[in-house]
Amino acid sequence: MIKRIFLALLLLAVVVAVAFAVYAWHSELPAMAASDRPDFDAATVEKGRVLAAAGYCATCHTAKGGEPYAGNYPVVSDFGTIYASNITPDPDTGIGDWSPEAFRRAMHEGVDREGRHLFPAFPYDHFTKLSDQDVDALYAYLMSEVTPVNQETREPTLPFPLDLRFLQAGWKLLFVNFGRYQPDPARSDAWNRGAYLTEGISHCGACHTPRNALGAEDPDRRFAGATIDRWVAPALTADNPSGVPWSARDFTTYLTLGADRFHGVAAGPMGPVVHGGVAELPDSDLNALGVYLADVTGAGQRDDRASDATDNAALAASLAAGKPDPAWRLEQGARLYVSACAACHYNATPDSLTATRPDLGINSATRLDDPANLIHVMLDGIPADEGSHGVVMPAFRSALDDQQIAAIAAYLRATRTDLPAWPDLPARVGELRAHAGTH
């Protein structure tokens, strides 16, 4: 009897293994010479350029100081480091010998031309939602406008057996819903367009959704906020800690300009998402993103004037606390804030707020559970190519030590919010100072 059970289990294991092998196997697709590629019209190439920007493809496929799209940008995960592929049209080390079908398979199924599974650092779980026409436009742009670069992609540092690509088929089976985006007929055209962009090419959830133990986005906590490159990607749900609720108009302004007067500026990893990415989209698409993201936060189609926050309690309290007071000189944090920050961040009334001079008490950086975003900005400022174009915030890395940066952060948290104090601030400043600039 025991022998029969053992044989049955062994047979079952063999059947499962064979079935998985059949599921995981993909054939190699034929190489295509550059001379055999289809012709691309100018409109399709331009559409592909805009889509590549909206997906910030160059950001993730360009190493620091490297050639655009030539790969080797390090994507650091809990499992090891994966290096972005060379997606220039170089036939030897890039994708120059890929056909449109091969490129479409990579985008939609996460499988390269040779039939190898791609690691999910490449967000094919989002790109699978893109239409064939949009994927073909991306292909047209990469093959027509990007300069070929001969550069081998570095091998990932994943430990065995996570480095076995065929095992990614199991990850896909567990966590990926393949297929194109299906519009919701009960929603407006703008909402559906925003959903298509957010869930697809711009893959916002890849940074703003927490991940489970196997590195997949947690579907039960969509857009609930996550840590990325030692920064905090805040929640895009109603749990967003900003003192003034986001509206559709606020999202659109932020994604267009890299700044919004009630919600601060696009700094750190979010900087290139805006300035090297979604800001390239037409106004209609930016408005659609605002409509969809406002619905995600729970704002829905409420009157955008509500975001002006004339009667917002958090804003009123923060503005009142920011008024000059001789008592500030009684504590280090207040003194440092007055001398280093108040000249730019003082606002007397809601009408005086501008996108380039945010009120720090309602900014999510001051209200997050983790002070990382606030500390990063104080240490390294906001360069001209982040935040609002042409407006620079100075870096205080060399001017202020860990204790002084921590004192300012503690002062803001205590006087501008009703939230609990951040623990061990000097140590957190020291940790982030050591790793600053890695994004």
C-alpha cells in the first residue's frame, strides 16, 4: 500500500513537472535584419517617443553616465541586483535583431526573443495591458531614433535558484494577470484613459504598491505606499498623509509641472518620472491621469475648488505655526528653521501659496511615518531638473550636521502636525546621508 502511494505521488510529481515545463517553455523567434524591418511613419515614431517617456524607459535602461537605453542600470531588490537590459537597436548586445513580434512578446508576456523569461524588475505585469498598436509604436521609436550601443548587459546577482529564468514562469503563474486593458463601460472615457496609462505604460503601482515576500505587488494594498530607493512613495489612496486632500486638478498640475502648491515638488525617484516622463504626454492624457488618480484617492469627481483648502484645518494650523515668533529662538530646531528655511517656506495665507514655495506642514514629506523624503530634500536639495523647472532648493548636506538636520525635522513634525514624533532622527539622517544620491 505504501509503495503504491509513493508511486502515485511520484507519478503526480512527474506530471506536474512536465506540465510546468510545457507551460514555461517558449520557442526562440527568428532574428530580423535591420533591412527587413517594416517602415515606420513619423506619427508612429513620435507616438512611441511619447510613450517611452511616459514609461520612463530611458530612466531605467540608462546607467549613470552611460549611453541612453544601453542598459546596466542597477535595480536593487531584496533578492539581489538585476541590471536593466540594453534596448538600443544594436544587433549583438541590444534588441537590433528583434522583430515586432519578439518585442511584443517581451512587453506582453515577459519573454525575450531567445525564449528566456525576463525578471519582473521589468514591469511586464503592467505592460501586458498595452495595446498592440502602442507596443508597435514603442518598437518603431526604439528602432528609428535610438542610437545603437554595443554594450553587454551585466549578469544579475540573484542567488541560486532565483537566478534560474525558467522559474519566473511560476512567478507569473502566481501573480500576473496577462491580457490587454479592458475599458470599464460604466466609467468615463477620461477615467478609462487614465486607468490605461496608470496601470499600463506608467506602471505607477510598481513604486506605490507594497510587495509581498516574493516581490509581487500586493493586490489587497494597491497604491498603499511603499519604500523605493530609500525614499517613500506615498500612498495614492485615501490614506495619503498630505494635509490637503488631492484632487484631479492637483494630480494633473503635479504631473505636468513637477510641483503643486498644496503637495510639494517631485523630488528623488519621482523627479525623472515627471520631467523625463509623463510630462511629455498631451494635456488630455495628463487630465485623464488626474481623473483616475483622484478616484483612487477617493476624491472622485468632487469640486476641484475643495483642494484650494481655504477652510482646511491642517493648512490653517500649519500657516499659523509658521508665522514668525520670538520664541523660536528658544530651541535649536526653530532657530535653524528660521535661519535656513523660513525665508522661502513662509506663507501668510492660503492665497500666498505657490507650487514653488510649498508649506511644509501639509506636505506629505512631513506627515509620512518615515521621515526619509524630508531628510533627503534637506540634505541634497532640489536641483533644476527636478521639482519645478528652473527653481532650485539649496542642499544643506555640507552646511548642517546630522543633529541639526534632525532638529529641523523634529521641529516641523512637532509644530506643523498633530502626529507622533519620529524616533531616532539623528541616526536616520546619518543613514540616509551615507546613501544619498543613489536614486
